[in-house]
Amino acid sequence: MRTRSLVVLAPLALFAACSAGNPLAGTWKAEVLPATVKKLAIEFAEKDDRVLVHIDDPDHRHVNGHYTYDAVSKAVTVTAKVLGEAKAETWTGTLAGDVLELTGGTDKVKFQKGGSAH
């Protein structure tokens, strides 16, 4: 009986672990912004390493980039001009649930998961 229970439960546990997906996938909106930026959001692709940054400053711009995520340490690296051309291209940080803090050069931005990029 015990062996049969393990045979039935093991695939269910494996399915649950695999269906958790990429915790970064989706839209993340910035909570605290530099004065020159009205709105900032990052969209992480679920199935590859692409990222799209939405910058709403005097002009609305989109910046393409890439990211890496280490599930063990929760470390995130984004390679994109998150705050525009005059700012850092490499941003690093840590994922903590639905909060992502990224630092690029001397700039730091805190993002909250959810919502729309526009």
C-alpha cells in the first residue's frame, strides 16, 4: 500500500514543482523612481532570457535586453539601459517574493510584481 501511494504521489509532486514556472515572468512596476522618470516597468519573458523595459519620461521609450536568474540564490542580472542611455547597462539584484530590487551603478530601483506596463 505504501509503495502504491508513493507511485501515485510522486508524479503529482513533480508536476507541482515543474508548473511553478519562472517567478520573474510578467510585468514588474517600479515603486520609487528618479525625478526625471514618470513611470518605469520591466517585462520578463517566461520561456527565454528576454526583457523589455518601458520608460515613461518626457518620451515613452522601450528598451530591449536580457536577464539571468539563479533560482538557488535568487540573484537577478538585467542587461539593458533600464533608466536610459546615460545610465548603467548592467543591473543586479535579488528577488524577494513579489519584490525585486535592482542596482545599476549608483542608481537603485525597487519593483513590485504585477499590473500593466502601460
